[in-house]
Amino acid sequence: MAINNLSYGRHGLRDWLLQRVSAVIIAAYFLFLVGFWLTHPGFDYDTWMSLFARPWVSLFSLLFLISLFVHAWIGIWIVATDYLKGAFLRYTVLILVALSFIAFFAWGVQILWSVPA
Amino acid sequence: MNKKRPVFLNLFAIQFPITAIVSILHRASGVLLFLFIPCLLSVLASSLASEADFNALRDTFSQPLAKLLLWLFLAALSYHIIAGIRHLLMDMDIGDSLQAGRWGARIVLALSVIVILLIGVGLWR
Ligand code: HEM
């Protein structure tokens, strides 16, 4: 039964916990951005750049990216397992999602990296 | 299985409990957010690339279609977070009786409608 999945072995509880911890980090990050936007009325490029130039913001952004992909991966895995009953189709979709996540994560890191400190 | 058992699938006549609606919307919003990930990254990339790109992005988001897409994203995110918080509370055994669950579902829907409308007002103001 545990053969037909892409989560290595039976890690339901670990996935469940990761899903929750990552949810809280993602929510905190979006609320942080909204809060920043609301408290900076004449918000322009320089304000935005100086935000991402701060080391702790880079770190927070990196943590957000990791959480986003962990959360979305577990979520999509659950949804795919619920609706895609054919093993071939499910594997194909999940492998495409996994590959795109690797590429997107690299892209995200590169975006953060490109901001001069 | 009995192949001749009656099937009733009139989606307009089937009544879903409010808790089921809140739950399926949470799933739908999660999948929608997942589809928005590339957009999110490309917006972040151009917003940080240069001042010209930043201002071009600003112009883009003053157009109706882009605004609508942004609203759709923010609506999905708001709903997913509000319903997600209820989910987390229920995981901690808060509000997970049948009655409290129904009230929680109503609160999630009402709060989401308010927040999504407010965001819309903010975007088109
Ligand atoms: C853009 C970011 C996000 C994406 C792409 C996303 C995507 C998803 C997906 C696809 C699911 C699976 C749905 C299901 O199992 O029915 C899910 C579940 C969940 N999400 Fe998110 N999510 C995001 C942000 C958030 C945030 C900020 C929260 C904070 C409250 C959150 C809380 C949850 C919870 C608690 C679940 C578990 C639901 C369950 O176990 O049934 N998510 N998410």
C-alpha cells in the first residue's frame, strides 16, 4: 500500500507537522509584507530594495521559499493522491510538479541573491 | 458492487453541509495558489530587477485584467489563510464539536467575504 506514493515511506505524521509549521511561516511572511506595504505609503523602488537588502529579510525570504515548496508539495501530493487514481498519471503529474519546484526554488534563491546587500 | 444501485448526482439538488463547502474551498484555494507560484516569482523578480522594471510592473497592475488576477490571488490567499487558521485551531481541539464546527465555518465564510471585498475596494479605490 505504501508502494504507490512518492513520499519516502510512511511519514504521515511528519508530513502533517511540516504542513502546519510551514503554513505558519508562509502566513507570517505574507502578513509581514502587507504590514510593510501598509506602513510605507509612498512606497517606491528604493524602499522595496532596501527592505530586501537587510540580511534578516533575506533569511526570512529564504525560509519562506523553503516553507512554500514544502507546504505546496505536501498539499499537492495529498490532492493528487485523492483524485488521480491511475498510478501512471499520478506519478507523471507529481514528477512534473517536483521538477518544476526544484527549478522554481532555484529561481527564487537567485532572485534573492541578486539584491545587493 | 451492485451496478444497478440508484445514482443521485443532481448537483443542484444535493445539499452540502456548510463545513464541507468550507473544506472544499480550502482545497480549491490551495490548488489555485499553487498555480500562482510562477506568477509570484516573476513579479518578485521584476520588482527587484531595476527601477524601470519596478515602475513597469506598477503600470501593469493598474490595468483591469492584471488587477483582477491580483485580486483573485489575494482572495485565494485570504480565504486559504482564514480557513487554514480554523483548521489549525481544530487540530488543537478548539471548536471541533459539530455545533462549533458549523459556527466556525460560518465565521470563516463571513470573514473571508468581508476581507476579499475590502481588498477589492483597496485595489479599485
Ligand atoms: C501560497 C501559499 C500556499 C499554497 C500554494 C498552499 C497550498 C495548499 C494545498 C494545495 C493544500 C492541500 C489541500 C488539501 O489537502 O485539501 C494546503 C493545505 C493546507 N494549507 Fe495551504 N497553501 C498556502 C499557504 C497557506 C497558509 C499561509 C496557511 C496558513 C494558515 C495554510 C494552511 C493550510 C493548512 C492548515 C492545510 C492543511 C489542510 C488539511 O490538512 O486538510 N496554507 N495548502
